[in-house]
Amino acid sequence: MTPQDAIEAAELVEAETAYRLQIARESFADGYAAAEADMAARWDRIARTTAPRPSHAELEEKRWGSGGRAHFADPRPGDYPGRQAATEAPEPEPELEIA
């Protein structure tokens, strides 16, 4: 084997090693991504069966009330009427005149 043949053989081994390392990195990344997706799908199934979640519409109704976002600040039944309404004395009824 000549020195030139030895150099070419070493370059070939080096190129093949670099190729195999690249394949290993890519397959590791693909496997890792597939495992992450699998774990997320399993966790989603577990979480949905153990803790049922309300729908988006139910959450929005709880957040904004039955009137929706546009009527959020409107008074609702049972709201405190305010200090002025609580301190006002009721108007006396007019007395009946006896003729």
C-alpha cells in the first residue's frame, strides 16, 4: 500500500464516519420528537379522562356573564344598589283627606 492509497483510505473512512454520525443525529432528533408527541398525546388522554374541562362557551359565560362581553358592566340581579339607594328614606304615603 502506497502512502497515497493510505491517505485515500483514511479520507474514505473519515467521510463514512461523518455520514454515519449525521444519520445518527438525525434519527435521534426524529425519535426524540416522536417520543415527545407520543407523551403529549398520552398525557392529553389521561388529563381529559381525569379532569373534564368545560367548553370554551361555558368559560366565556362564567367570565362575562349571560349577556356576553358587551354587557359585562350591566347591573345584575342581586348586585349592591349603591350607598345612595340604601340610605334614601322611602317616600311617605300621602294622607287621605276626610271630607
